[in-house]
Amino acid sequence: SVMSEPPPGGLTVRALQRMILQLYGQKDAARGDAATFLWLAEEFGELATALRSGTPEELAAEMADVLAWLATLANVRGVDLEAAVLEKYGRACPGCGAVPCACDPSEKP
């Protein structure tokens, strides 16, 4: 199938998941969640390297890879990432319930 262009407003999380599914769905399903998670972990390492010493282009590419592998893992496990993000963060900070977050900066919200 031919992938469509992203909508004029930009690429949604749901559209990203669908794009990754179209590109790699069969390979991803065959690989499974454990191996997919290892690829995601490897991409986090590459992102750390790019943060420390990469060019702006390398940093952007590694961020894209991390996002793509997270979408892949969500596809493999049947998670709608867009719905999950909206459920958790769509109203306010899940920790303190405020917008903007009023949690202690030293704690994870």
C-alpha cells in the first residue's frame, strides 16, 4: 500500500503509529516485544551519544529513531499511544493535577 502524506496540521501520534505499521508491521510482529524493546534501548543509547557529541542533524535523527521504535513497541503490544498520552497527560499533570505542573522539581510528576 502507498503511504499518504501527513495531514496539513502535522503528523499525529496515531498517524505515526499507522505509518510505522505500514512500513514494518509484519517484521515487527515476527520480532516480538522483547526484541523490539532491545532495539528501543539501543536507540536510547545512540540518542545519549548524539546529545553528548552529535551534530544537530544526528540528534534529530536519533530522536526520530527513539520515537519510531516506541511506536513500533506500541504496535506490537496493541497500545494506542495517542489515546494513552491523552488519558495520562491530556487534562493536567498526573502528579499534582495542575496546569502547569506544580510538583516539586526534584520529584518525577
